[in-house]
Amino acid sequence: MRLSRYFLPVLKENPSEAQIVSHRLMLRAGMIKQSSAGIYSWLPLGFKVLKKIESIVHDEQIRAGHIPMQMPTMQSADLWRESGRYEAYGQEMLRMKDRHDRDMLFTPTAEELITDIFRAHVSSYKDLPLTMYQIQWKFRDEIRPRFGVMRGREFYMKDGYNFDLTKEDALHAYNRHLVSYLRTYERMGLQAIPMRADSGPIGGDDTHEFLVLADTGESEVFYDSAVTDLTFGDREIDYDSVEQCQGVLEEFTSKYARTDETHDEAVFLQIPEERRRVARGIEVGQIFYFGTKYSDAMGATVQGPDGKNVPVHMGSHGIGVSRLLGAIIEASHDDKGIVWPEGVTPFHCGIVNLKQGDEEADAACNQLYAALTAAGLDPLYDDRKERAGGKFATMDLIGLPWRITVGPRGLKNGVVELTSRRTGESEELSPEEAVKKVVAVYKKHPTGRGF
Ligand code: 5CA
């Protein structure tokens, strides 16, 4: 993309309505624009990152054997009356009537709808296990929408639902989700710690939230610092293996890590003092096992091996896809702007032309652009007739991990400058070497060109 032809409405001033850094930077970098409280338009740069995050989520869900699908945002109230949640959900649910005076609602989650699909089409244990998921807009009429996309009213969420014959099988699905979530967040450059949590309006006994540590997080968390040493890394895992998934769950949840809702001070005090941490975190996902809560209420049964009909065991599992943009920025920025991890960056590499209009500089930039594009990457070429300082400030603000700077002086010696946004370090390289290096970096983060 050439910046002169893109839509990137960056703001020079700090917007006064933004209280936390991620919200401020998303507005300043022209990623989002509020349309009403807690509801945003996703401008091109924000949309690009949203789609990158979404594609990592899809990739890891499909790898875990989960099946993508899509359900509507508008749902009939009748299903929710069956489960008893139409009344129970309270004012967070946005309710409306259609022209026939029927009660409708904008989906805050989709346990009822997926259970209805299941009961219409599945009647035998032979069709289990089954896990389906969607990535879809949700609406919750939050009492205090704030911090930009972090706590929106309309937000983008991955929600997945497992159906199993036994509790044991459903717990394997739970563990499988935990593993897939660890992989998902790490690919986005995040450490998200699974913490024992409270199940709230979703219901159920077993639940973990995934928290990214950040001072601006809305949740107070208590943990043993040993949990932050754990990384999933690039280990291979067989998602069908009960032992392997169980092993990962035990490894990542056996140390103390809880949100304030489940915190137990007496247990916490048994951790050696130097490892005790009280901090704040951003909840970027949650997994639930709730047994037969919905299948009982809605008659979702299957015929078991013995011929008897039994309600299926279920769980649901969510990732806050739009919230993740905020969480990633909270975890990865400096005083100049965003520092995108390679896995989610909107463009792979910036190209800054120090002397637009100079024949050689223009030609060198065009060549770099063509070479990066031919290698499957998505460069952003700042081809505006602006001074260098302004161009650098924009690149730093929007946070592309790599920048190639091209100017007549360097070109005389056959070099351009390759700069890492994270470290600020630069090196002079031939244009070919610079391209090679950037291409090599992204071999490890194959997210494709995106939108
Ligand atoms: N049905 C279950 C699992 S699919 C569910 O709805 N879980 S949830 O309530 O925990 O939501 C899943 C994730 O969505 C949360 O972990 C959080 O990251 C994100 N989320 C929830 N509410 C909001 C909100 N108002 N704004 C942005 N993200 C949100």
C-alpha cells in the first residue's frame, strides 16, 4: 500500500476522552472511530489488525479440530426463555421487537442458539465429540463502556461450544481449548495466564480466565510469579491425546493464579513471599465447563451406547477478539507509539522515502516495494511529499515492526537502512539484503497479507 493512497487519519493531539494508552494510540493511529458509546467503526488500519487476530484465532481453532460456522446476531427471545436466561440476563441484553411484535435480541453469546441447532440435527453418541465455533459480533449493553475496544458494547468475539457424551469427554474438550488458547495468544506476542475464575451468567463449575498482565487491566489478580516463567513455545501437541492436553493444563494451572472473585488469601499466603504477586490484568478469554445446564433445559439429548437417551455435556469458550487489540497495545508500546508483534502487524514493513521526487530514491523504493510484495509480504510505502521527521513519527506511531529508510546519500553507497521498531537499532544493508532479512523474520510469523 502507498500511504498517499491509503486512509490513515492520524491525530497529532492526544484525544481527551482516552484514559488508557491503548485507547489513545488506537485513536491517534487512525484505527477506530467511536460512533456512539462503546460502539466503533473500524477504520482501515484497525480493521487490518482485527482481521489478522481473527485469522490466528481461526487457524488455532481449526488446528485443535474445532469446526467454524456462523450464527446470526439477531435472535428470537423464545430460545432464551427456554433456558431461563431471557429474564436472568438483565439489562446487559439489548432487546427489541420486530414488526410482528415478536421479542428479539442482539446476541450477547450463543449457548441457546447452538444448542437448538444441535438438538435439531444430532441424536446419537456416534456423532460426538463435536465442537463448533464462530467469530461474530456480540452486543452487551455494558453499564460503563470504557477504554475504547477494551470494554465495548458491540465487540467481536470468538465463541466455541463443545458437545460430549460424558463429563470426562467434556473435560478433555475443556483442556483442549486451554491448550489452543495458549498457542493462540503466544502467536500474537502475548503472555496470557490462565487463572481460576468465577462463571457469572454463563454458569458452571469449571472455568478459567486468560489474563494479560497490565497496570490498566480491569481485574485484580493474585499469582505465584512462577507462572510467568511458563511458555508453550513451538512444542507439538496431539489434540486427541487426553494425557497430553491434561498434562499441559496441569503444567499451566497448578501454580496459584486467581482473579479477585476466587482469590483465597490463606492459600496465597502459603506461597513464598518473594513469589507472591498482586497485580492487574486484562481478561482476553474464558473457558467454561457447565455440564448439562443447557442440554437439560432445552432437551438436547443423544442416544448412548446402551440405547438410553442422555443429555449432552457441554462447555463454551470465548476469546475477546476486538479486546485483544487493546491488550496487545497495552503490552507492547513505548512513548512514540505502538510496537506491533510480528504476528499481528497491519503491514509487515514500512518503506520511508527521505526524498520523494528524487529519481533514484523513488526507483529504489519502488523496487523494494515490488520485492517485498513478490515475497508475499505487505509493505506500507510512505511516498508522501513530507519531511523525514513527520514520516518517522507516523511510522513509529502506527508501530510496524520493521522500517526500511531510503535516501540519496545511502544509495550513493549502495545501502538502505533497516530499523527495528522494538529495539530502535538500525543497520545499513544493500536493498537486497534488507528484503532478505525482513522476509526471513516473517517466515516465523506466517500470517499472510491479510486485508
Ligand atoms: N459464552 C461464553 C464463552 S463463549 C462467554 O460469553 N464468555 S465471556 O463472557 O467471558 O466473553 C468472552 C470474552 O469476550 C471475554 O473473555 C472478553 O475477552 C471478551 N469480552 C466480554 N465482554 C466484552 C466487552 N464488553 N468488550 C470487549 N470484549 C468483551
